[in-house]
Amino acid sequence: MSLLDQDFLLDNEMAKRLFHNYAKKMPIIDFHCHLNPKEIYENKNYPNITRIWLNEGTYGDHYKWRLMRANGVPEELITGDGDEYEKFLAWAETIEKSLGNPLYEWTHLELKRFFGINEQLNRTTAPAIWKRANELLNTDALKPRNLIKDSNVKAVCTTDDPASTLEYHKLLKKTERQNGFRTLPAMRPDKLIQIEKSDYADYLKELGEVSGVTIETFADILTALKQRFEYFNNMGGRLSDHSLLTYHFVEATDAELDAIVTKGKNNESLTDKEHDQYITMLLEGLMRLNKRFDWTMQFHINSIRDLNQPMYEQLGPDTGYDAVGTQPDIAGEMQKLYSKMQLTHDIPKSIFYSLNDNDWMQLATMMGTFQEGGKQRLQLGAGWWFNDTAEGMEKQLRIFAQQSLLPNFVGMLTDSRSFLSYPRHEYFRRVLCNFYGKLAEQGRVPDDEAILGRVVQDISYNNAYKFFGFFEDKTPKELFE
């Protein structure tokens, strides 16, 4: 088998038929990503492949940066101000060593799908690939909006602070028809959760100004959030996202919460208990709002951020210094939160992602105890970050299938800052088809292409279309055509 040929990752005949006849042609709903709506709206050509691959726009690709450091590349050619061609050559030399790493497959898949380049990237081929890719990046076809549209994407959900005015979402809404896809906001209240940060008071003032609420108490925070939910909802928002590096369920009274907020505004140190109380009660309020607006609440848990403190101080967050978290009881603490919210039937649609795959079985069985009021309202999310591999994807599919109803799964998301990341959906669909193909080969599911074909199409696109409600004014067929 040649590198990334038409049947890569497909180990059996049923898998091949499922992918080529059913999954391959389905559109994409990318319901969680970190694309910048400003860059989507401005729709500017990237000057070279380094800029779109390694140091894209507002962000950079910390996945690639980690590998480059492991290959001895100096920081000047990673996050520094080194020559962009030299950075590309350094990445080419790194990718030669990345055999077995998903970035090797993603890199070459992106070269194939977007640039028509089938050569392996290495130091020898890099000059010609640099020239060819840069020529294409200067065409209309590889502008951001066309990269999205031509990848058959129907909806992109960005990650937005509650205090955002959603300025560029408003502008993109006017161009939606010509774009061929929707760009929708998803709320991520990291700055509200991070009460220990020195700018917490400034953030509350910003949130208060945009919501029209003077924030003095914890109740004022919830009032401001309600206004932001209304605003985001009117702009098409249907999801929130919450990063919990660690979590402990600890309840608090209103008086205790007001005192904690005051300490946070004054930049006073909080005890561990006070921090846990604030996060717990804030999550309870957010869960009620998600339920009220019929949104989907995503939880990204059990990661360790900025582990290398000197490099964090030098480069800031999201630069490649994060790791898998090790809180052993975090899923159990989430269970306590959901048990409390079940008493008042305030559990929203939820998707759980843990960076530590040891949590997956506990999360999958937990969600089975709170399913009510609709089809698969609680879901185990796709393999996330360090688990975003063929093996990680297969493990997540297996646990979901064994502990719940995998045919109801809403499927893959890019979680990416790159306009070139959409082949990850293809990668996932190949793993999905291979998963069901192997089960059919083993006699564990029907050896029926039509039945399994409907399942992989639903997981690829149809389930997300129905679950999130992004297109209440359209039918799936209208979007597909």
C-alpha cells in the first residue's frame, strides 16, 4: 500500500465500501474550532505556507512546535522571528522524523487535498513544495472562505468570549449566502472562570459594560451571562465550551459567593475551597442557562496547561507546553455536579472530552445515568488533542459503542486554528468506517452495506445537523445539495 492511498486506514472490503460509497461525500459541520472570525471575514491570501501552517494569523500551531523542539530546532525558527523559508525547511526536516505520529499523516493529507502535492515532504523535496504551495496560496481558491467552502463545510463554530460583540459574526452573516456556509459563535467563558487571574476585576467590568449590568455580586454575574446567552443565541449560537483543568464539587451560599467575588476583584488569594465553590456555582448557573436556551454544553477536562513555567512567561499560553492531566477523581466530581442538577432537571445537552483517556469509561457510564428528554443528550466527545489519533479515535468509538448508542454520535470536530485542518474529518471517517467494517467482518454487526452506510452517514453529518439546530430554517437535503 502506498502512502495515503485511496484506501489508507481501511483494512477490509466493507470499510472501503462504507467510506467511498457513504462517508466520503458527506458535508462537514465543524462544531468546535478556534478559527478567527476576523480572518474568515477579511478573507486574505496567505503569503506562504509557513504562515498558514506554522504561524497562522493570530495563532500558531503548537502541535507542530512541540515536534520541532523535539528535533532540536532553535526557538527562533519556531515561535521566533526567523526567516519563514528557514522555518519551513526546519518543519520539513522534522516531518521526516515523525513517522508514526498523526502529524505525519495530516501534513501529507493536507498537501494532497489542498495543493495536489503527492511527494513526501523532506529536506530534499521542500524547495519545490515551497514554490508550488506558495503559488497556489496566492490564488482565490486558497483564500480562507474558499478553503472552508471547498471542503464541503456547512457550519463553522468559533470560540468566543461572552464579552465579545461578535462584530465579525455580524458581518459574516451578511455574506452567508455567497460563502455557502455559516459562521456561528460558541461561548467560552474562560476569563470568567479564571477568578485567580490579576485581570479578573477588569474582565467583570468589560462583561458588565457589554451586557448593561453593573457587576457587584455573584448574582450580577449570572444576570450578565443571561443577557449574553440571549445575544449569542440571536446570532445563531447554540453551544458553550468550558475548560476545566481540574474540578472539585463544593457548594456555597450566596453570601459566601459574594465574598469570593469581592476577593477576586481585589486580587486577593483564594483558598482551594473558595476556588472550588466559585467554579461549582458558576457551572450550575451556566448549566441552567444552557438548558434554558437548549444549547449544548461542552466540557474539556483533565489537562495541565503551561507546564514549563519559564517558557510560559516567555511565550505565553498555547505554545506547546501542555500535557495530559492526572486528577484521578475528576469524572467522579463531574458526577456530583450532574447529580445535583438532575434534582431540578437542569441538565443540558452535554459533550464530555477528557484529555486523560482513563476517564472515558467513567464518563461514558455516567452519561448513561442522566439520559432523558431526547435522543443521546449526553455524549462522549471525539478523541481530543493528544488522543486525536487513529488509535485514540478507535478507542473512543469502541467505548461509546459498548456503553451507549454510537449511531447517535455527533462525530468529529477539528478543534483547530488552521484553515487546512478539514482533512481531519476525512481521517476520522476512515477510522469510523474501519471500526464498523471490522465488526461486520467478525460477524458482530450485520454484513449489510446499506444499514452500516446509514450509520456512518449519520455520524459523519446527519446527527450533528439534527442535534445542534444550526439550520432550523433549512432541511438537510437543501444543505447537502
